[in-house]
Amino acid sequence: MRFGSRLSMQSRSFLGFIVSPILNRNLHETPPRFLGFPSINPPHKPFSIATNRNWGRSRIFPATCCCSSNSSNNNSSSKPNFLVNYSTTVETRVNNNNNNDKNFERVYVQGGGSDLDEKKTLVVETVDKDDEGGEESRLGGEKLGCKVEGDGVETEAEKEAWRLLKEAVVTYCGSPVGTLAANDPGDITPLNYDQVFIRDFVPSALAFLLKGEGEIVRNFLLHTLQLQSWEKTVDCYSPGQGLMPASFKIRTVPLDDTKVEEVLDPDFGESAIGRVAPVDSGLWWIILLRAYGKITGDYAMQERVDVQTGIKLILNLCLSDGFDMFPSLLVTDGSCMIDRRMGIHGHPLEIQSLFYSGLRCAREMLASDEGSKNLVRTINNRLSALSFHIREYYWIDMKKINEIYRYKTEEYSTEAINKFNIYPEQIPHWLMDWIPEEGGYMIGNLQPAHMDFRFFTLGNIWAIVSSLSTPKQNTSILNMIESKWDDLVGQMPIKICYPALELDDWRIITGSDPKNTSRIIADRGHITMVVPGQLFYGRFSKRLVCGTGWDMTFTLACLKMGREELARKAVDLAEKRLYADHWPEYYDTKSGKFIGKQARLYQTWTIAGFLTSKMLLENPEKAALLFWEEDYELLETCVCALSKTSRKKCSRVAAKSQILGGSKTSLALIQVFRSSAALA
């Protein structure tokens, strides 16, 4: 059979998937299901992450499918200009032994399929037209958004949200692989909003998974894994092999007068404004992979050789040795939110929260074999040190601020209290009056002689979700959000960052960015009430941007901590505005009263974040599949040698004391863990 694949000396495509002769990764041994093939899961075997300087060097589009150019053009007239390149019908050509071309309709295996011996039903997919004449995408034989879970009745806002989310679905070779960042029909200059972003797809993925539609998420995970091996070069220099792209776009390339092929065109940062590599993409990919297995039960996906290798490549990139003295992950500016200067270079809280949850996800999914033992041991050591570092040095409340206010500086000793040489004058005036008596939060960044005291919502909320913060700190963060509701939520939940930058701060931190002179934009779109997205900083003291996709992660955190009423309050507030305002990307002003000056309408993460929040509130038991509890095992074991020296107690002992001092319940849980471990 011939599928319009291209060959190079270093990589070739077979059935739309890479096979690399240089590094035997067995990439995507499972053929694409839209061709009707059963799923093949190869047996596990030990392997190591070999590195090769030539691995993945070819940038020829290896994942292609052949389709009719006429069918693509016929469906583009009713679409916005930026959707013309997306083919919604694919006609695959097969050559038989007699060299006679025969066309066949699109087929796929109904219900997915992960077992070779399990019989699957082949379904011939027909094209249905909706009321507006557009083609409807299908996932596993069901229309997107048709199934309703829970006892609640869908509101008009929910019905429209599902319709818009369905229309934002992008297909590749006949299979859904993601959603557009925005699908505004009135936007004639979409820039890169017509691409599928890894971080922006997370809320969409969770919405589909909670509705029982896992096929699009599976396709997304496998196709982006395939892109991990592509060449990534800026000025003749290539980053690590495990880097995931920030986004990808599906383009059509003409083969002849009658045929075109679809190709995946990823962006690893070489097209970004600041040429910044997306650090958070790989972490979100690992988090989404775990969520897919938890919700669908398809754990065979995690056990595939190519998936295991992809996880290890990301970990190898994140855990590589460097000059840093801290367990937190060091990144450049603009590496997790947007490719612009934002003042979050160094060790931003958002990256540390994602890093911590990514490590926990990876440890949970890694195969139990000899090749993974050392890696798991490294993960455990990093998790323990990272949790103590964040809990101890990033946390501030009234007591901590008073300690910093009385700090002595220029201390030279292993027993120093002011370990980072923070000058008390760094405490901003707004914080002294703003911090409540009850409650606290994690600061935005910490480096030698520098503390960023701004409140970053995603980093704090995800610290709750991932249990990076202690149970007592989790409660304090939510208490502070409730007590400062007008400042952090306003009329549209929930702000990305507080407070806004102004005057000299704007000039110094953003480099006088002319695009952000009078506003702060927060494009957030990941996970339940707070999702990964992008963030601009503006120069104004009384205008703040409210991210519209953040409700998802906030809902998840509230459900974990038993504060369902707080999540409902935010979701009800959002539902009143989003539907009437056509699902904008973000809101401006201090209270979120106005739609953002340059905000896109029909923003997908806004739509998906709202839907995911609603479904989690209707089915709160599903939230337990998406958050993490305290890992008491990390507090019980220690392999470091600090106890044999004259230095202070190690991070595990200190972290354990934080939990023990936090609540009697935590102490009881640790005792239960000890008993269970003894019985085991």
C-alpha cells in the first residue's frame, strides 16, 4: 500500500507515523484507527534513552495523508479564511496488486481498541450536515456534545458552548486531533490562533474526556508525541530531544493537479516572537496523559514503548544536571505563558507547580522494570527537595512578611536565616496593607536577592491541585482568595496576576513593550478553573485582565478542599457574562468589567474551561481522578547524607515536620501509612 509518504535518509513515514532508523524508538507501532486497523500493543522490554546527535534531524513532513484537493476546496467556502487549510474530508488511496487505484470510504474502529484479540466493529463514517450547513466531526461514532452526564439539564449557554467546541475541532487525515485556539469567524488576521496549542487544548481534552469522548485526546497525545522527534533548530543550534512543540498547524501540500496531502507543521519556538522554547508543553502533555488513563481506563496507552520513551525524554530534559543550587526548574522569560518578556525568568511558581505534578504523573506511569529504577529514585529525590523548597521559601503570610521585614542581610553561614539575601526594602507597599490576617499564598518567583511578591493564580491553584503546598497552605490560599474576592475575581473570574504593573515597573519588566502599554492580557486556558495559557503585562495601576479559562482549575482546587460553594459562585458569575459576550479571550479593567481591547471572541479555552467546570460540579467524584493527595511516602524515606554531617536536618525531615505541625489528621494519615507499609 502507498499512502503518499515521503522518505529521507534519516526518517520515513509509514501509515502516517515516523519510523526512525537511527534511534529504535518503535514510534507509534499502533496504526491509526481511522484506517480500521486493530491496535497493537507490543510487549514491554527494557530499554534506555539513547542519544544521537543526528536523531530527529529531518524536518521533512513525515506524517502525511493523501486526499483529494477538490473535496478540500468544496468545503472551504463557508469557513473563515484561516480554516481553508483544514481538510474535513479525507479520501485515502490504496494501490492493490494490479496497480488499480480504488477509493474507499473513511472507516474506523468503533469504541477505540487497545487489545489485539478484541473484536471491533468497523464503522463507515458518513457526513452529516448541521443546521448551518457545516460538516460535523465525529468521535467514536458519536457527535460531539450530544451526551449529557448528571441529572442537570443543559442551559442555553452549555448548549452553545458544546456546539462551538465541536466546531473548533481540527481533523487530520479524517481523525480529530485537537481544537483551534480561537474560532472567531470575524477575525481576518488570526495570527497563530488558528493552531492547536498543547497548553490550550488541555481544558478541551478534559471536557471531551468527562463526556466520554476519549478518541480526540488519544489522537492528540500520539500525534504530538510523534512531533517530539522532529528537528528543532534556531541558528544552527538544537535544544534537547524531549522538547514538545508549543503548537502545530495542519497544512495542505499539493501533490499534483488532483491530489494534496495533509502535513503537521509544529512550532517549537523557532517562530515565536522571542524564540523561546515552550517548557510547559511537555509537562502538560504528561499531565494530560495521566488524566486520559484515569478517566478512560485505557492504561495500555501509557504502557506503549513509544509513550514510555517520550515520557523519559521529557524527564531527561527536565532532570538534567546544571549549575543551579535549587531543586526548582530554571527557565527563561516567556517559556510558559507567552513568547514575550514578562519578568518571570528564573524559577516562576507556575513552572514549579507543573514540574511537581509532571514528576508525580511520570512516576505513576513509568513501567516497573530495571530500566526505570534509577529514574524513579531520581524523581523521588527531586520531588522531596522541591516540595520542601516551595513550601518553605515561596510561602508568605502575615507572619512570614514580618520575618522578612526584620531580616538581617549579608549573612555568610550554613545556618543563615536569610538564605537568599532578601533585602526588607523589597517588600512592596501594597502588600503590607493588602495581605489578610488569615490566609496566605505562594509568591510568583524566588531567586538570590529577589522575591516577586505578585499573586499568580495558576501557580497557586495548581499547587493545591498537585499537593505541592501543604494541606494547611491549601486552606489558606482559598481563604485569601475568598477574602480578596473583589481584587482577585471581580466581575469575571479569575485574574491571572495581581497587582498590575505600572510606570517604571512596566518599563523595566516588559522592556517597554509597546503592545502592552495600557493593559494586561491574560490568555489562560487549561484545566478546570484556571488553565495554562498566555499572559501579557500592561502598564496601568487600575486595569487588570481576567482570564476566562481559569475557572476550571479553580473549580478543581475547590472541590479537592471541600469548598464547592466557592467554585459555584465563580462559575455562576462566569456563566452570566460569557454567553452574552460571545466567549471572549479575556476581560480588561480592575474588576473585569469590559471585554479585552484585543481579545478574540469564541476563544476555545474559555468555552472548554466553562464546560469542564460545569461537569465537575455536576459530577464532583470525577474531580478525584484529576488531583493528587499528599505523598506521605516521600516524608518517610530519605537517601541523602545530611544526617551524617553537622548541617541541619534534610528536606524530608523538615517537610515532614511541616505536615505533622499542620493538622492532627495529617498525623493520623502518616500513622496509617506506616501501618500499611509494615503489613506490605
